[in-house]
Amino acid sequence: MTAKAPLARGLLGGPSRALSLTLAAPLSLVLLLHPFALVNADGHYSHGLLALAMWGISAGFVHGMGFEPRAQAWRWLFSPLAAWPLMGLGYSLLTV
């Protein structure tokens, strides 16, 4: 068993998991309950940006619930380093 880097140990702790859930839950509720909040001035969705935001939400829930994928590629795709910026993108779509 190998020792984990300090950054990896910090991202596996409770506060970072709580942050992931705190960011993912409200954004997913907005997508489910009021999706028209994410349309642009023309009344259209940006499907590419929404797909990225939904990836961030998924990664936020995976990380926040404590699931750790075995494969390295999945670990990176569902890590908080991928989730937090993508959820930030989702929140920025709400303000535009």
C-alpha cells in the first residue's frame, strides 16, 4: 500500500466531501425544479456547457458520498479537482 500525497489526503477528508455535496445539491435541484433559469437571453440552452455542469454535479455527488472508484481514469473524472470547477461553471450559468 502506498502513501498518499498530502493533497490527496486533504481531498478525501470530511470537509471536502461536505463541500462537494453542498455545491452539488442546490445546483441539481435548480436543474430539476427550474430548468428555465439556465437559458440564455435568446431562450436557448447551451447543451455543451450544461453537459459539463452535469458532469460536475455527478462528480460532486460521487465524491461527496464517499465513493472511490478503483480505476485511475474514473478516479480523476469524479475527483473534486474536476467537480468543483465544473460546478462553478454551472453556478455561473445561473447568473448570466
